[in-house]
Amino acid sequence: MTEPKDMIVPMLKEIRSEVREFRTEMKDDFSAVHKRLETIEGRQKSFDSTLTADTMMAKFVTGDFEERIGALEKNVDQLIKGN
């Protein structure tokens, strides 16, 4: 019959290999999650940039209309005053 002390070393080797295998699996899982997060962050930055550009364009267009309206108001004032 095998002595218990003779079984310890093989059991420890088996446990170590299982732990090593588990770590490898977890590392692969975390790598996949990390890649997905990087993709999501990239898309979010792109979306934020698009929103910023859209807002700036809207402000530019609004500002352009305000300038035109201001010029028209000046012309109308001059016509009303008879200058």
C-alpha cells in the first residue's frame, strides 16, 4: 500500500498544473475583455468627436445667420432713417 507521504508530491504537482492552466485561461479571458473595452472606448471617442464637430458646425451656422440678420437689420434701419 502507498504511504500518504508518497502521495503528497504527485498531488502538489497536479495542483500546480491545474492552477497554471487556470491562470492561462483567465489571462486569455481578460485579454478578450480588454480588447473589447478598447474597441468600445475607441467608438465612444469617435462618437464624442462627432458630437463635438456637429455642435461646432451648428454654432457656426447659427453665428453666420446671426451676422446676416444683423447686417439686414442695419440696412433696414438705414432705409427707415432715409440715409
